[in-house]
Amino acid sequence: MTASQIIFYILSAFILGTAVLSVTTRKIFRSAIWLLFSLIGVAGLYFWMEVEFIAAVQIVVYVGGIVVLIIFSLFLTQQSGEVMAKAPVVRKIAAALAVIFGFALTYMLVQQNGFEATGKPFDWSVEKIGNSMLGTADNGYSLPFEVVSMLLLAAMIGCIVIAMKAKPEEQQ
Amino acid sequence: MLNDFLILMKQELLVTVIIFLLLFKKVSGREWSNVSLMNFVNVLLVINLVSGFFMQQTGTLFGDMFRSSELLSFEKNLLSLGTLIISLQSYNWLKDHKHVAEFYMLLLSTLLGMFFMLSSNNLLMFYLGLELSTIPLAALANFDLDKKKSSEAAFKMIISSAFSSGLLLFGISLLYGTTGTLSFGEIPAHISGTPLQVFSFILLFAGFGFKISAVPFHLWTADVYEGAPVAVTSYLSVISKGAILFVMVSVLYNVFTPLSGTWYNMVFLISLLTIITGNLFALRQENIKRFLAFSSIAQVGFILIGISGQSVDGTASVIYFVLIYIFSNLAAFGVVNLVSALTGKENIDDYRAFYKTNPLLSWVLAIALFSLAGVPPTAGFFGKFFLFLAGAAKGNYLFIAIAALNMIISFYYYLRIIKAMFMDANDRPIPKLETSFSPKASLFICVAGIVVTGLASGGYAYIHSLLK
């Protein structure tokens, strides 16, 4: 086993272990924190694959943005500090079975599949990503970029309308 | 290059321009009355619909990510027409609403998403179009802002659509991993039917199933349809479903051709399940919106029969049926919308003796229900006939026979409403409704559509000619 493989297994164990803890812990705030560690582990996996840009995006977007958002919304709810009820045994057994079968199925599928190498050189740099993000020719992603911006606009409008509804009387 | 861009993307560009017009109007702060704003948008929607019929060209843009053709323009025109009809129908509901401009911005964003989804030639664009066409819809489901049920509907919709998008994304990433490409043009050459590819296809299909509410994935439908405002419900059940069916046909036929044996069996099983479950649940509904929800589930089952045909006839019959379905379902929803907006009544029992007070509206609803059931002189009969014909070409006659038997069951529940309207007595019937011009115009378009497509055979031949 090479050092690289050992690092991979340590990272994977870290990701999976914190993910399991995040699902099983009975305080919802802790589960958000375990999720944070799991996402940092995924960023570590990207560093291991030497795609530093994606790793940075992972940390900025997920760790810095989404988990903070989750924690904020947990603070806004009333029961963030309370211990949640224990899951019934039947549900635990069902969950365990689902995990085992899901794992077996995925393992079998991936094992049986011969992944063919495309032969294309794997070349990334922030400059290249930037160019193809705004390019219109082959491998240019400016159209999806614009569509995402429309989606964000629509999402903002929707949020404003729904969140504004609390005080229509006060404004009048 | 610029000319190509303007012509091929003209429908998308026009919708975007309308959205931004509304946005600038909203931001500028000058208040318009709701009625004049609605008239303004309706005129813009008519322009959008009419312009779709000119300068149709075939071609691709953005390095093969976006494609357009006469068939796609036709499909987009159908969706524009449906949106216009719904916009006319929501007149009574929107008249006193506080957020008319936002309603139209969100509605048109979803239309834009559907256009991009239809034109997508790439899994990434397809996914983004799909998201753009569902996320704003969840916000729209919440537009009855003071009703709790409406918030519940929005919440259920956003959760279930997030779950289905998760399945879809997982399928897309597995497909990308095994084929090494996202382009619809290149995927078929790389599909060899390995178990992982079949699995990714199943996940993709489940994503589709959620969006069209085929049976194992239909659980969100009835609650969302019941809670959402009627205009949004009709949009969900007709326009967004129609758009996803168009894309589904093109993806199944053109991208997953190497797996056609696998997907035939899946479509066949899901179709039967959908028809039977939809019918059985529609039998016992008391709320007319829930009833129409389950009836629309059953209709999706019938559409899947046409898809299982795996031929040009299959595509043509699905598009033709969606055309008819837009007219018939929107006519039914139009009447329900009027009754709900003016009296707040939504139960089938309330419709007893509807004919005594509103003869014209009950005839419209009756014709719509006849068409949904598939009674011969109306268009619905021919729609289902062509679907069955396309499905029967595969030689699986038992499947077609069971589906046809289910069509007879569906007669019972559609005619139950007609019986309530025309034959039952009621001490307190719905009073005579004063309808304004826009809902009347929309109902007129729908009924004319049902009758004309039922009597003239040009539509099907035209769609067939587009597919060559």
C-alpha cells in the first residue's frame, strides 16, 4: 500500500465516520457540526486528487456558505438545543438493511463496470476554467452560466414574496 | 453568428425580455392597477405566441448545447399557448392579489426553463432547464399567501422536487462517469448496456417519473394540487407536465436507444401501475382539485402507452395528446378556477345543479370532461386512439386491453361530475357567476380547440410531417 492510498483511506474513513455521526447524533446542532467535518473531508479528497480549485470551491461554498446557513436556520428554530426522540428499533433495522443493500448494489455495479479511459489529458487551471465558463464555442459554458443567473433571479423573487407576507398590514 | 443567435433563440429571448420588463416596471416603483398590468402581460404573451410561428429554423448554438428545430418551436408554441390561457383564466384570482408582477415573473421563469429544457442538447442544460422550471413553481404554489394549505403545498413540492432532482443528478453523474460525455449526441455511442449504465438510467427515469407524477412517485401530486392556487395547479398539471413529457420522449428515443429493450419494460409496467392507481383513487375523491390531480395521473399513464410505441407514431401521438390535453384540462380547470375564485367552493358536491344556474359554464365543463374521458366526437377520443395505436404497434395486446378497460372505468368518474351538474338536485346551488372578458376568452379558446381538433384531422398530420 502506497502512502497515497493510505491517505485516501484515512480521508474516506473520516468522511464516512463524520457522516454517520451526523445522521445518528440526537442533537440537531451537533449533527450540523458533524456535517461540516464531513464536507471538509470531501474538500480534503479534492486536495488529494490535486484539483485545488474545486477543493477551494468546496470549502467556500459548502463549508463557508451552506453549513453556516444551516446553523443560522437552526438557531432560528426553537428546539435546536433539545435531544431528539430515539428512533424506533424497526426503523433502525430498516435503515441498516437499506444501507447494506444500497452498498452491496453500488459496490457490485461499480465493480462490474469497466471504466474506459478517455485518453484526454486532464488539464485544469483557473485560467482555463474561467475561459470555458464564459466561452460560447465548444466546451464553452456561458449559456448554462446565464441560465443559472436566471434561476437565481427567480429564486430571489420567490423568496422575497414569501418572506414579505408576514407584514402586509403594517405597511399600509 | 448574431443572426443565428437571434433567430434560433428568439422564443427564449422574448420571454427573458418580458421578465425583465416586468422586473424594471416593478423596481421603477410606479404603481399600475392590477387589471392594466394583467392586460399588458396578456398582450405580451400573445406577441410571444404569435412570434413563435415565424422564422422557424433548425440549428445548434453554443457549441452544440442548444438546438432548435421546427418541431421544438411547435412544442414551445404549445406551451406558450397554454401559459396564455392560464394567464387569462387567473384574472379573477389575481385581480385583488398583491403580487401580480412577481406572479408573472416567476411563471415566465418556469416557461423559460421549459424552453431551455426542450432545446437542451446536453445533460447539463437539461438539468438546469428542469430546475428553472420547477423551483419557481414551488414559490408559485405558495401564492395564496394567507392560506396554510398553500404553504404546505409549496413545502411538499420543494422537498419532493429536491429529492427527485437528487436522484436525477446521481443518475446523470453515473452516466457521465460511464460514458465520459454530457452531450446527447455522443452518449448513445458510448452506451453498451453495462449494469451501471442501466442503474443510472433507472435513476434518471425515476427523476422523470417524479416530475410527471407516474405512479410509484406520485405521492406529492394530490396534496400539492389541492393546496396550490388553481392557476398554479393547472399550470403544474398541464404545462410543466407537458414540457417534461416532450423532453422525456426525446431523451428516451434519441439518447437511450441502445437500452430500448430495458426501458420498454419499465415504461410498460409503470404505465399500467399509473393508470390503475390513478383511476382507483380518482373514483373516491370529493375535492374537485384532488379529483383532477388523480385524473391527470391516470392521463399520464395513457401517455406512457404512446411512449412505449418506440416509433415516429409514438412521438407524434404524445405531442398530439398533449395538445388536446392542454385544451381539455385547461377548460376543466378554467371552470373550477372561476368557481373557486368567486365562491370558494371546491367540492364535487357543490357542483350539484350547477346547470340550473350556470348553463354555459356547465356545458364547457361537460365538454372538457367528455374530452378527458375520451368520448368520440371530442378531441380526447382521437388523442387516446392514437396513443393506443402507437402502443399496439409493439404487439403487446394484453397491455393495451387492460389500458382500454381502464378507460371505461374512467368514464364512471368523469361522468359522475356531469351527472352531479345536470341531474342532481341541490337546495343551495352555486349562484350565477358573473364572468369577465378574459376567463370567457380563455374558455372559448379551449372549447374551440377541443371541437376543432376533434373534427379536423390536420393537427396529427402536421405533427407527423414535422417529425420527418
